Amino acid sequence: SAELVLETCDLQCESNGRQHRTAAMGCRQLVVRRGQPFGLTLRFAGRGYEEGLDKLSFNVETGPCPSESSGTKCHFAVSDCPEEGSWSAVVQEQDGASLSLSLCSPPSARLGRYSLLLEAATDYQGTSFSLGDFVLLFNPWHPEDTVFLRDEDERSEYVLAQQGLIYQGSRDYITTTPWNFGQFEDDVLAICLKLLDTNPKFLRDQDRDCSRRGDAAYVCRVVSAMVNCNDEDRGVLAGRWDNCYEDGTSPMAWMGSVDILRRWKKLGCQPVKYGQCWVFAAVACTVLRCLGIPSRVVTNYNSAHDTNGNLVIDRYLSETGRDERRSRDSIVFCCGPTPVKAVKEGDLQLKYDTPFVFAEVNADVVYWIVGQDGSERKSTHTSVVGKNISTKSVGRDTREDITHHYKYPEGAWPPPLRAGVLPARRDDCVAPAAGSDKEREVFAKAELEKSSMQEQDEGLHLRIKLTEGANNGCDFDVLAVIDNNTDTERVCRLMICARTASYNGTAGPQCGMKDLLNVALAPRAETRVPLRVLYEQYGAHLTQDRLIKVVALLTDHESGEMVLAVRDVYVENPQIRIRVSGARARERGRGCGAAGPGCSPVCAQILGEPVQRRRLVAELSLTNPLGVPLADCVFAAEGAGLTEGQQRQQLPEPVEPGAEAKVRLELLPQQPGMHKLVVDFESDRLVGVKGFRSVIVAPAPK
């Protein structure tokens, strides 16, 4: 018989994309999820396939040095039924010279770009045909995949959603920043695969690295290291925290991951300037969602980076709140993945970096007050770290508090002791080593938590309160609130100072100060002392993090007792207003709706109906709240499915105090459904002003 000769191969990119939920990546390449069948159609020239006469088999390979022993290469023949746990091919239908088959990978297959080869043999003579390549992703829809997620709404949010919200601000005033993850945008998948091939483990041992890409935990760890370059690994972003970003982009100016990843590729895999923690997290989230690993961005108020292993973060302050010196507890550049349950239960021996993450949500903060004579006084704060752990709710633009996933309520921990773990007195736990000593420290800390809370009822207590919102360009008041929970009058010295600050705790110039030598505190009474913080004093020194650190120090003249209170005040930027109008709109909309703290209210009515592949106009505006003009004003907007990359428009003239900055941008939506238009405003004095607008795009008429 004549040999089988392949004429064409249809990888059915469009239909496979719909079934595998990868259609949003486009139909120019085949992208499928592991463990799930995908179809292809072979058309032969001359004659068709004859069962019993012709033998068909396939070769799949991934990586630069594929091998069967590494799981990066497999040869498998067409069979009557798929074989569980391995690659398989089954005939689905034959129509003359056309043959439709279903191929399936095991749910543990290695992630990556595969080449697909057909081998056709007739009478012991065979020919090979290259069928092209395809990308294999993790599969959260497959029960046997390690990344399986049971809830469909969660899969939609943590794998398919291309926009989201990131929580910033402070624990007392949580703000919302919109983010365009854009994991299905053009070339993002290719960049994510390039990122894996750039990581140092791949460069050291390509075969071993590719063989481990079926392990989601391994891939997560690689991505964690590669989203920053501070460990000299050609990572995506360079981190910077000193408020000097002139030679790059301020971390506050980014609106999404796509622009960052494309810049990294364009720079030849050199780091993009600059990022900070939420930017690293958002880019990692994009990469992981793109690869099929369910991911979300979580914000912890406040995170303790406890690098010396003692569950204590040391901060050194002068009596006026100035940083005297920085402890070595600071920043890491590769962390996790860590089981959340292990963090909550204190299983510190589990991989990866569980002791570090446990400390991030459980450590004490110890302030050392350094006097003018060099003396040091200690103030321990056990309830500062690990508060209001936040993430976006599933399917809604609201905040979900997930603190209970990471730690027990104050005083309710530890759970029943595990075998081999003994409680110890906290005083015995100084600089513990790894292993059992570290666990004893963990349990000792928890054991005393409840009793320490009960002891707070008596004595002097001090807290800082904000009278109302702190708006950029305005003066505002903070209060030192003192409770004398004793039966005697106390006479104290009160120092309260405000300084501009960065979100990593670094304090800047002073912008408000009050020193009262003799404050009489009546027994069983509350005393309030105000401090006015003036814009003329903080405006020129406000960092792009827009934080003002207020430190109050109360000292009892008679006993020498000292009480310290510290609070970060978040200075709110003005609101961006966004109006979206369809090309056929005739009437102007009315009314605006607020979206909560930190979210920019936007006009609630869409003018006309946004339709796929039909021009839209977005009108963006912002009122200058400052008493000085704004120069170098730029609006930027982007949104997966709404814009082709990022659109920017610069205003030709400065915006005077109280005047409105306004631009119009044209959009051409390519995908129907719900999308978010994310907007950023930058100027010389106002930076990182964000807003977003949800837009429902109707399918194009047929």
C-alpha cells in the first residue's frame, strides 16, 4: 500500500481554546490545559487512514534537552481508549481522507511549549510529520491536578479575571488601587515562558529545571524569585524605596502588569525600573494566572520582615520620632510558596520559608526610644503586625478580610499541642535556632498573648486618632488620646510629632510638633491633645507613598513610666472621574456613584452602548486640590479587552488651583463582556492618582 502522506493538520485552536478556557489568548497558537483532551484533524493526500494497516503515533517534547526520564518527552500510539496518567491519542471520527483525533496529557505533565510530531507507518515504512507546537498549562478545573480549585466562581476570579483590586493605605485607612493583570493579552504568555527560561535554575541545569515544571510549588518559587532582580537574577523589576525614581517609573505610577512585562522583554530581559511589594505581587499574580495557577494579591497590615529569627522587629526612634538607625530586619527577594495552614498552625518546618511568613503576621514590634544622652528605653507592641489581611472578594469589587486564614484571634492561639512540641516560658526564648527551639518560641509567644491583653486594662494608655480624613492639599488634625486607668492623678510630659514617611517605615522631615511638659491626667478619665498638621509643612516633603507617621510619647514624671503610640496617616489624593460614551451616544449622563474608601467615584451612567470593535470615547477629569498649579500633567489608561496597550495623553498647559484637568481618549474594545478601564494621573506634585470604571461591552452584531 502507498504510504500515508499528511496534507494538512488543523490544531483547532479556536474550539480547543474555548473548551480549555484559553480563547482570550487568541487563536494564533494552540494553548491547552493538562489532563484535558484536545482535538486535532489530520487530512491525508491520496488515501485516507486505514485501521489495521496504518500505525499512527505521536511524539511530544518540551525544553531544550527533552528526555523520557525527565518527563519532558513522550512517544505514544493511537489507541482505542485513553490511558489514565499518561499521554494518549484516540480516533474520534473519520471522513474520507480526514481523521479527527483527541489527544490528552496526564494531569501531572510538565508545563511548557511542546513540539508535536506525527509518525505514520505502513508496512514497516514510516514517515514523520511536524504538526507544529502548543503550550500546555496547569489545569485548575481538573480534580487530579495539584492546582485544582473546586469552586467555579473562585476559578473565574483567580485564574480568568484580568482585572482586580489591590489594597494599600494603612490598617486604619485601607485604600483600593485598581490593577490590570492582563494575563491573556497578546504576547504575555510568551513572556511568561521566557521568564521561566531566564531563571538561574534553568541556566544552571536546563534538564532538571524543565523536569520540575510539573510541580506548581516549584514554578511558584521560580516566579517569586524572578519578579524582582534584587538577587541579581535578571528579574523583571528593580526594587527601590528611596522616593527617587527619576531614571525610571515610580512604583506608584504602574496600572498593570502587561506594560511591565513587555518592557522587560523589550529591554532584553533586563530589569524594569521600579517596583515595590505590591507591584512584585501583582506581576507574580499575572504570571501565575497566565500559567494556570490560581493566584490573588493579598495585603497584610503590617508585615514584619523578621530575618534574624527571633519574632521581634526592632525599631529605633528619637523622642521626636526620627529614625535613629535601621535594624537588619528588612527585605527578602524570594519567598514561598508557603502553606497558609502551616502559617496559622505554626508548622514552621514545612517548605518554603514558613518561619519568615509566620513572623510577617505574628512578630512583635519593639521600639527603642533613644534619648539625647544615648540611653535607650523599650516599648513593645504586640498588636501591630498581621492586621486586616485583605484581598479582593470573589466576583465583587469589595474587600475580603482573610486574617483568620493566617492566624487565630488574639488570645485564642495556640491550638492543641502537637507531639514533640513543648510550651516554654517566653523569657527562656532568646534568639532561638531553627527546628524545635523555634517552635517553642512560637508557642511561648502565643501562650502569653492572652495574659498580656488582660494586663492592658490598668495604667496609662495612649493612642492616636484622626479627627477626619486627611486630604492632599489640606490641613488636618490628629489627636493624642490618653486614658488614665488608675485611681490617682498623673502628671506627664507629652511629645507628639508628625513626619512624612515611606510605607516601609522610613520617616522623613518633621511636619508638626508639640511638646507639653506638664499634662495633668485626671483619674479614670480620657484626655485629648490635638496636633494640627499643615499642608505648607508636609506638602513639599510628602513621599509618593503619601504617608505621615505620627509618634506620641507619654512619660510619667513620678514613676518614669513611658508609653509610646505610633500611627501612619494616609493622605488621600483627589478623585478621578471617568465617563465612557459610545459612538452613537446622543445624551449626556447624570449622576456619580462612590465606590468606597480609596476608590475613585465615577459617573454611574454609560452614554450609549459599548459594542465590540466599535469606537468608544473615555473622558477623564480631575480637579486640582492644591494651592499651586500642577505641571507636566499626564493621564494614562489601560484595560484588558478595552485598549491596545496603554494610552497616554499629556496636557499642554499647567492646571491652576481649583481648575479641572480633562482629556478624551479613544478606545476600541476587542472582547465582549465585563472589563475595567484603569486610569492613572501623574504630575509634578500629584502622583499615582488612580481610578477605574467597569464597562460592559456587548458582542458585535452578526
